[in-house]
Amino acid sequence: MTQFAALRHLPRPSDRRIALHVSPAAEKSLRAGHPWLYESSIIKQSHAALPGDLAVIYDKKNRFLAVGLYDPVSPIRVKVLHAGKPVNINQDWFYEQLTEAADVREPLLATQTNGYRLIHGENDKLPGLIIDRYADTYVVKIYTAAWLPHLQAVLAALIELETPERIVLRLNRALQADNIGLRDGQIVYGEPLTQPIIFYENGLKFAADVVQGHKTGFFFDQRDNRSLVAQHAAGKHVLDVFAYSGGFSVYAASGGAKSVLSLDVSAPALAAAQHNMALNQQHPAVARATHEVIAADAFDSMTRLHQERRRFEMVIVDPPSFAKSSAEFDRALAAYARLVRLALPLVHKNGILVIASCSSHVSSEAFFRTITDTAQQQSRPIREIARTGHALDHPIGFLEGAYLKCLFAQV
């Protein structure tokens, strides 16, 4: 693991394990496979510990229950790596988890796709860790300092399995603010980057800024919904709201849309959308489609488009998360209802509305009910075409892991 010169200053994993005993409710939850142990559920702890120390959790009969990463500053005190029988958490163990995850994603390789999520945090038994593949560049994003002592072992296992050309490290905002001697977007393995990475998704080309782009540079979780948009786009004028770098826009064009309007508040994101459309001009359908962009607030622009009597046969609305916590539940539903009220007047009769939510604190039931009820109140009832969720590379391993829901409906 000596190849990671930029990581040599990081703490090493401690040989001393923390022993924890937990409440009966937590014990039951861990036996059921839940990946989180809250601080409030700890009854007894052997000693104080540092981020990333391995915590061994015992049941009421003092038998091994689970092992995970200790995080002293988080209410989720232990991110559980393994439950059941004792194991050694080391590079070999990380290699096994990466191998299992890669096997799940193998079907994607037969679809002209080399951009996808390899590790989806808790849902792939590595809580607080994301690994996204962009062709031969892999982006590792960590959400807790508990991963820092184990980072070199994880990266060494990744290199052994995938032989990447380059590994980019991304940090969540809390880690960026901490003085850990690392920076967001740092290349920790391989050569520097001078331009965005080009990757394929279902045969379409996309460019991603994996160093400074939002999240890791692209939203892989909407892959299946983008494909479904393409299936319904033929001959349509399409509006893509919250377009970001144009994923839905490119797919709509590839499906035969006559025109695509990409709307986003970010001018740089729309420049990326235009670049992604240009990358696919070898596809006759993309080349035929006209592409327009508007850099402005989505809510204001949808109102203005209605005033200008613009109408579309398909309107796609893929907003950012409106609920970062359960306390924002009501506000999120109100925002979705407002988007529906703004979108419906823009949809031709018998046109298609596509609307998604990535808010984990908003249930599928509440989201779909809000969309349907709002449409009814606006006297534009909808007929459901499909309700969709997570793509193959975003598996759901526990209840809180389910966040993505999307509705395709005829207005």
C-alpha cells in the first residue's frame, strides 16, 4: 500500500478493538441486517475510541453480533460492516466486498456501459463509502472520517480487482471543512486530469467533471429512467427541467425527440449538457433534434414558459432533494405539488409527465399520492404509465436506503 503517497499521513487502523453492548431493540435490528448503530442504543462501551477504530458489538449473552467502524462525532456511532460470525476487516475482506459488488453490476457491461456505481454505501456493506466508475477512472467518495484509517486498504483492493488508470478522492462537506490533509477532487492514484472523463452509458457518450462536479460528476441512479424517456420520446417536443448536464436531454434526443429544451439554474451545467449533446452527433436521431438551453430558476422559468404559451409533449422534472431530514417532509411535499402545478399547463393533452424524487425522507406512497392528487385538483388527471425506483447499481439493502422514485404518466 506504499503507492498512495498522498495518504501516508493518515492514521493507521488501531489493533485495539472497542467492545460494545447494546439495547435489545438495537440487537434485534442488527440481527435483521440494519447497518447503523445509534449512540443512544449503546449500553456499555469498553473505552473511548477514535474515528475508524473497529467496534465489536456483543449480544446479551456476550456473543459476537457485529463489527463496524466507530464514529465518535456522529449519532450513528457505528457503521456496521459485517454481522453474524467474526471476520477480520482488512484488505482481503474489502476485496471480497468489492468483488461481490462487481458481480452484481456485471450485466451492465453488456449494454455498452462503462459508467456506473460500483459501491453504493450501506447497500453494498460499506456504509459511508461510494465508488463510481467512469471508464478507467474511479471516484471514491467518503462521508465519514471513520474511513480514513482504512482508505489505503480499500484503494489497494480496488486496484487489485479493477486495475484503474486513476483514482479520484471526493470528500463530503464536513470532511472538506476538517483539517485532514486531503482535498476534495484530489487524485490519489494515477496521472492528473486535464479535461472531463468521457464514458459510455447504453452506447451514449457523456463527459463528467469528476474533480469538481456535483456528487462524483454524474447521476447514475437515473439510468433506467433515462432509457424509459428515450422509449417515449419519438416525435415529441421535450422539456427537461433541472437538466444539470443533460442526461435526460441526450436520451430524449436519442429516442427521436424533435426538440429538447434543457432548463437549469446553472450555466456551467448547461454548457456540459450542450457538450454531451455534441458528443452524440454520430447518432442520427440526436443530430436531427434541436437543442435549446435556458439558464434560470426552474420555478420562475416554468411560469414564464406558460405565459409564453410554450407546450411540450413530454415534460421531465428531476429536482434535487427537497427533504434533508424528516422535519422537512411537509415542505418537500409542498414543493413537489408546486412543481406539478407548474408543469401540467406545459404538457399537451395526452402528453407525458415524468417527475422524480430523490428525497429519502419522502416515502414513495406520499410522493405518488401528492402527484396524483395535485393533478386531479388542477383538473388535469393523469394515467400512470410506470412507477420506477432504483437501478441495478443502486441496490436497496435496508429501508432507509430507498430514496429514488419516479412517475411516468400521461396527462
